[in-house]
Amino acid sequence: MAKILSLDDLIYNEEREKEKKELEGLYDLIIPPGTPSTIIYDVVEEFDLEPVNREVTVNIVESDKRELLALRGKLDIIREAEKFLYEELDAWVNSDY
């Protein structure tokens, strides 16, 4: 028996296609859990990235899905932001605080 499409199915498909087009060319930088909020704010302000929630599979003891913070933007900016983030984290870890 063939499935009959409803109006809701068509609207849902249009919304998904619109979301895909909006995300074209954008990449996410996953923020490691435990990153100080001051560093996150600095990265967002410095590179004008959009904070978003991302559901990611995390393998600690067993696999489970967690919602993590990610920063979204164009690839070249994400690469610069990633470098900046890890430099800031390194400085924070190696500080005397």
C-alpha cells in the first residue's frame, strides 16, 4: 500500500530543504565541554560566529548523545576561530590561576 502524502508532509519537506540551503557553506566548531565562558565570549565576539546547540555522540564509557555548544560560520573563519580557541585554552591551562 502506497503512502499518501499529507499537507503536513509537504510543509515539513519544504522546511527541511530551506534549512539545508541556509546551512550550505557553513561549518560548526564544537566547543569542548568545560571551556571557560570568557573564552567562548571572546571567540564569538572576535569572529562574529553564531552560537548553536549540536547533538553529538560522545564516547566516554559508553556512547550517548549530548547537546554541546557549537559556533557556526564560514570555513575560513571557523579555522581561524579554532586556532584562536585552542591558543586561548592553552594559555588558560598554563596560567597560574
